[in-house]
Amino acid sequence: MDYALILSVLVLLAAPLLARAVTRMPALKGGLDGFVLMTVLGLITLTLLPEALEHAGLLGLMIAILGFSLPWIAEFVFHKPEQSTHRIVMLVAALALVVHATSDGAILALAKNSPQGDFVAGGVLLHRIGVAIAVWWLLRPVLTTTGGIAVLAALGAMTVIGYLMAIFASDWWGVPLIGYWQAFAAGSLLHVILHPLEHHSTAPKPETMRAHRVGTALGILFVTALIYAHYLYHVAGPLDTTLVHGAYHAVDTIAAVGRFIAPGLLLILVAGGILLQLYKQPHDTGVRTLVVGGYHGLQKIAPWTVALWIAAAFVVELLPFDVKLPSGGYVLFSLWLACVCAILIHTGARKFFSVLLPTVHIHHHGHSHSH
């Protein structure tokens, strides 16, 4: 057993310990909410969904959409409270994450003999930290404390099993059923992280807003580190395994598509924000009104440009032929990304992404994130 495998299991213990501190520190809870939201979105976008699409294709995307919509569909069709559906979809998501943990162990085993294995192990450990916190923060309120501990224990056990079975892991990981399962997990996690389990305003309380912004910024740094680990892995020369091909290829695709459509994203961001303000205040075109109102417009438009970027990347990923994307566009893409990140941090992740959710679905859940 190497040190990376041991660390990948030990980091799972950090989540319950961190949760105990949240009980006594409301500000920490607000900060952790922003961090977890950004972390889970990064894991879904960079790992879970790309791997699912690699194995399951367009059907995998449809299953992910079903996983995202199922709580609302079930409530509408069967008139069951969304809490009941949450328990079912999150149980499936938990099992999918446990299966996914096997690939982490296999990658660590394959990286052990690689000259650049430390880079790979670092990326896996970053990934494990995000998964551990997400499991405890999202699943524990649904599966109870005992269930959350059981899932964390299963994650550790399956990581060791994957490590020991590395020579066989790539064979069974290519089974399409695994892709379908992981696609459903991605959609389920996306629903729960964007539609909080407890009933509260999408905006954090004033006393926790600063902490929420800090948590959002730290979440952005975490996702950036995850992307950096992906690129280090890619530059170092990928291991001869299909376990992570989809995820690392997706990072390149997402970045390339972003650079290609960056001019359009900037145009939508700026023009959309100004036009939205002019539509609301057609007779008041003072400079201060345009600036303040324009910024509020940017807060509403920016999340949609992010959604457009990711959607375009996955469309390109699913096309049956290779799309030749230009290699330039770094300046405009960086400018758009900087604007979005600034708005995201100032607004807070919870309020920023709430724009993307339907406003008609307001539910009272019977559980909360209390620890």
C-alpha cells in the first residue's frame, strides 16, 4: 500500500470532523455551503458527467437529465413530498459514487509505477476531498448519520479493492451500465446541490454572507486546482488506461469550446445586462442607474452564459465527428471568465446559480443540514 492510497482513505474522515464544527459556527456553515456547491459542480462537470458520456453517450445525458428532474416529476405525478424522492435518488447516487471510488483506487495503483505518478495521485486526492465533503454534506441529511458513515466506509473499502484489482478495473469500468448509473448520480447530485434540502431563501443570511463569499472563492480555487491537476496529468503523459480518458479529454474540450465562443459569451453578458436594465427602467437612463442596474442585470445573465458554455462543450463532446476548434481566443475567454468569477464571488454561489432553477418549485422539506 502506498502513501497516496492511505491518504485517499484518511481524507474521508475529514468530512464528519468538519461537520461537527459547523454545529457551533453558523458562519462556517455558510462558507461550507458555498465551497461544497462549487466543489460538487466541479466534480459533476469535470469528472462524473464526462465519464458517463464517455461510456453511455447521448443516452447517458438523457439519464442525467432524468436524475436531475426526477424529484420534481415524482412530486407532480405521484403527489409525494420531494423529501421522499430525495431519499431514493440520493441512495442511487451514493451507490454510484461508491462504484466510482473503485476507479480512484485503480488509478492510484497504475500511477504508482509512473514517473509522473505524484501528479496523478494529487489529482485523485483533490477529487476525494470533494467527494468526501459532498457525501457528508448532501447525503447525510437524507441517509442519516449512520448511512453517511456507511457510505464513507464503503468509499474507503472500494478504493482499496480498486487498488488491488487495478489490472482488471479497466475491463469492467467500460460496461455501459456503469455509465448509466454514474449519469443518474450526476443528475441527482446536481438537483440536490442546486435545490437545497432545507427550505430557506436562496440568499445566505447577512451575517453569513461574507463567509459564503469566502467559501465560494475557495471552491473556485479548488476547481481550478482540479483542472490544473488534469492538465498536469495530460502533459505528463496519461497512463495507459481508459478509466480517466473521458474526464481528461472533457477538460480540453470544455476549455477549447470556451475559447471559441468567448466573444459571444462576452456579448451576451454585457449587452444582456444593459438591455435587461433598460427594459426595467426605460425612462431612467442616468449613469448611476445604468451602472447599478446594469450590474444587477449581469448577475442574472452571467449564470446563463456559464450554462451555455458547459452545454455547448457537452454537445461538441457528443457529436459523432471531431470538431476542429481554433487554438486561440485565450484573452477574451480569460476576460469573460474573470468577469463571471468576480460576479460569482460577490453574489455568492447559492444566489448566483439559483437563477438557473425554475421559480415555481418551492417546497418545504422535512429535513435540514443540521449536524
